[in-house]
Amino acid sequence: MGFSCGIIGLPNSGKSTIFNALTALCVASQPYPFCTIEPNIGIIPVPDMRLTTLAGLLKPEKVTPTTIEFIDIAGLIKDAHKGEGLGNRFLGHIRAVDATGHALRCFEGNNVPHVYSDIDPVRDAEIVETEIIISDLEIVEEHLKKIERVAKLSKEKHGEERDVLLKVKETLERGDFVEAEGFTEEEGLTLRSFNLITAKPVFYIANVDEKDLDKIPIRQVEDLARKKGRRVVYICGKLEEELAQLPQSEKGSFMELYSMEESGIEKIIRVGYEILDLITFYTVVGKAMTAWTVKKHTPAVKAAGKIHSDMERGFIRAEAVSYEDFVRCGSEHAAREKGLIHVEGKEYLIRDGDILHIRFNV
């Protein structure tokens, strides 16, 4: 699995249309609130030109790309933290994802009524994010109360946990999301244990109308993203949905017609990998080639565990060659003859595009 991305936003912001486009699954997408009640989940292969190139060179019988899991989470509304619109249930679904793509409605569309009277992506973003902040603040305050109760009944200390919670509480009370950079590595582990939505990376998906494609970037969305320190992906959900349904042979001309340099899925995956600090490495075992996704700075022994727990347990060494060197040489044999395959131990940090052969013994 590459990573999981929850698509959030107000009802009728185009979340399910975007989800359909990204996954090419035909889930319900109707112009009324709460069309999505249970989250829709789609697991799709990550487009990877390097994997395609390697497959062309090696002609393996089986090629397995890494994947991304998209989760279409039901629309949040004001007072969702109080249970409005089944809000508490929906907020719980967001806690399971690695990152969130916040869909902002930037199109008019009279046939798709907005839950409010006008189109205002900044207002919409603030409504959804306020509900998330309040929900997380309630969780933080509950944890702090629990720590106080335990401290009164026993000598057990929770000093570090309490300090992290107080730091988070102060941030949330300011109306801000939590920035992981403000915590030490040890504090970061404590922070992740609370599974707060506000501590997850988030980016905006500006859902625009077909006629407005030549008007992006949109100033108010850009100003909001700059203020929050977030990335923006611009998508025309309807066009992306149409593109997803076309045969592969027709997609190129369709994209050219609308001056689309890359598809929505490619944009979202690229941004997702960047905000989560993810990289891809490859293995070739027998007649099978596989792409794997790990965090940047992952040691070789942990990357081996991603493939199989036995590999991590019995790790001996990793033989690695860069994608560029491998393609330039054309084969593992040629790369080995030129001394481009390097032998590394457990602490070697995996690089994006590495082709690995793990030696292990159990």
C-alpha cells in the first residue's frame, strides 16, 4: 500500500465525483446532502513511468505497482462535532487515513444546489476545519482529564504526554491545525498515538467548472492555502470523471482538447507523496517485479520488512542500484559488471528509485 487519502468537504462540494474520477468506480454521486453515508473505498495502482520502463527492459511475467487507497468520506456540516448530519460518525472515518484532500467547491452549477446560498470556498473550508478542530479539542481535553484522574489515584506519571497534549490544546484553541514540525521525534510518537485529524497532512482540492479552467489559479483559494501553509490541486471533477471512463487509446486526445498536462489522479498522488515524504523502490524476484512505497530515510532493514517480516528478521544485506544506472546499463548483469550495484547494511537509507535485492536468512 502506498498511502490512504480521505476526501473531505461540505456536502455537494463534488467529493464523490472526484472519487469516481480518481478510482473509476461508479459510486453514487447525487445532488443532495449525505448521498454518501458509509465511506466509499477504492484501491488503485499508482501510475509509475519508471515501473513501466523497467518492465519494458526486463519483460517480467508479473508487474505489481504500489497502490493508493482513496476514501470518500461523507460531507461534514456546521455542528458536525455535536452529531449534526451524522457528523461524529463521519469524523471517525477521517481518523483512519494518512492524509486528507479537502474538496472545495469553486463551481456554480445550478443543478447541484450548494448547502449555503452562494459559492465561497474560503467560508466552506473554515466551516469544515472548525468542526475538525472542535472534535480534536474535545479528545485532547478528555485525555487531559484522564491523566489528572490517574495522577490522583496513583503515582503513575504522564508528564511528557501531558506536555504534548497541552501544546496541542493551545494550538487548537487558536483555531490552527497541528504542525508536526513543532514537536521532537519522541513527542511526535506521542502525538500520533492520539490519532488527531488536525495532526494529519492536508491539501486542498479546488473543484472548478470546465469553463473556468483558464482562470486558475484562483486567488482566494491561493490566499487561503498560503495562509494555512498548504498545497492546492485544481481539478474539474466532471471532466476527470469523463476521462476516467474513456478507453486508454482516447485519453490522450481528450486531455489535449482541454489542455490537461496530467490527470487528477497524477496530481493528487504527486502532492500526497510530497506532503507525506514518501518514496518508491523496486524489487525483481524471479519473474516478478514489484514497486513498494516507504517513508524517506527508511533504513534498508525496515524496507525489507515492508516486503516480508522474515526479510527484516533475517536481514543480511541489501544490494542496491539506482533506477538511472539500471536503465542506462539495460540489465542487472551489465550494472554489476560496471560496479554500479552497491552492497549495503541494515542502516542504509533507501533512496527514491532504488532497485533492491535483499539477502536474508531465517
